[in-house]
Amino acid sequence: MLDLARMRALHAVGVHGSVGGAAQALGYTPSAISQQISKLERETGTTLLERQGRGIALTDAARLLVRAAGEMLSLAEQAEVALEERRGRPAGRLNLAAFPSAARGLMPGVLARLTAEHPDLDLRMSEVDPHLSIGLVARGEVDLALAHDWDIAPMPAPEGVRRLAVGDDVCDVLLPAGHPLTARSALVREDLAGARWICQPPGSVCHDWLHTTLRAVGQEPDVAYYVAEYHTQVALAAKGLGIVLLPRLGRGTLPDGVTLRPLEPAPTRRLFAVWRQGVSRRPAITVALRALREAPCPPMSEPAGSM
């Protein structure tokens, strides 16, 4: 009888291409994954991993087992869903993922509500960028993820993954005190020509939105500082080093010396939850989706002028 935990370890190596990647995804050490693979090799009497340069490669036998492991894990998931349905209440572990500003601005309230209302739920959450979290859901490493895309850059969901809109997050322009644009009550995109920007690094959704949007009005954004964390962006802007496009979700209190102005039309991030089709009937998924939809989203009203 093949051991499911060892098959899961091999499946993760096949999906992520390395022992280290599998360990990170499953929350184990690389040595623990290697031990599981070694035991599976002894159990099957088959070599599963081969050295290839500085890395490893799956043997033909291993690739066969990886496919079988995927089917086994899917069946195990269906059994878990059926058991939870039979209990009639949310129970067991629910692995969640959320992008950073949602993890700060939205998820604390959601997690607190779920914990209070459903004591049999074992909630776990990881902070994950949205372009990575959907893949984690599709591979079964996360049960439910809160992700986002932009109004002009929709993020497709892969086959077998469902998505549900849970709200919108409007973005405003943050200006250093004394910046000429603070004299205006609202801005349009053409007003931003020639500005120095503080922006998230290439490859992020926010970075792509900024470049795509400004190029559409004949501008090439001058990004002086590539910074992933919004709080760091705010700190740089407060020192007069550039302007920032700042989402309201998780924004918190801004320091003195910076001013917010709305941008028209308003840049909007769409928040959505994603989960695998196969666990749609699981009570834990149902209550988590309800909590996300009922959670207060950032205010849609015009922001205060100076903060």
C-alpha cells in the first residue's frame, strides 16, 4: 500500500521541480522531503530521483507515480469534503492565502469572525502575492486565496478554479506636501506627465497597471524607486522623493506632510476569492466566502485632502 504522505511529497517535487520547492510549499524542511522520497523508493523498489547537474530529475517511474499521486490526493480531498458535509458544520484545517495589503487591512477581521463562529476550524494563513496564490490554489497547496486584479488587467483563473468577487479597492494619488498638484481637488491621468514615481517592482500587478495606463495617454512613467512595501513607498513620498498610486485597503494612517488626491477615472483593484471546484461543497469554504463578502471593504468616498 502506497503511503499518501510520501506520495504527496513526490507530487510536490514533481510540481515544483526541486526538493527545496516542495519543502517550501508543504511547510517541511528539505531533509524531511528527501526522507519521504527515500522511504517511497524503498517501498516501491524503484529509483525516483536522479542527479542532474546541481539539481534533480524525476525518473520515468517517478513521473508515473506523480500522476497517480495527483489522482490519490484528489480522491482524499473529496473524502474530506464528504466527511465535513456529513458533520454538518465547518471543521478541520483551512489553509488561506492573501496578498499583503489584504492580509493587513481585511483578513484580521475575517479570521477573528471565523474563529469566533466556528471553533472547530483550524485556520492558517500565508501572505502571498496574487499572481502566485492562484497557482497555489490550483495545485491544492492552499484551500482559498484572496487575490486581486485591476480593471484594465484581468487575471484569468485556470481550469478547475472558481472565483467570486468580494469587493473593489480604489486607489488614490499620494503627493508630497508642496507638490504643485496638491492645488487641484482631483487629478486626471494627463496631469501626471513628468512626475517621478515610487512604484512596485516589475512583475507586480500594480507596476503593470501604472505603465499600461500612462502609456495609454502618451506618457512613459519615470519610476525612480522600485519598492514592494506600501509603507516604504509612503515614507519615501513623505520626504518629497516622488508620488505614489496608493490603494485604500490596508492604507492605515498616513504621516504628516503628504496629501491624497483622487484620480479620475478612479483606478480600481477588484478583490476576489479563488478556490478549487472540487471543494465547493465544503462547509469551511462556504463560511469563509460569506465572511469575505460581508467584510467591510475600503471606503469609496473621496479621501481627505491632507494627512
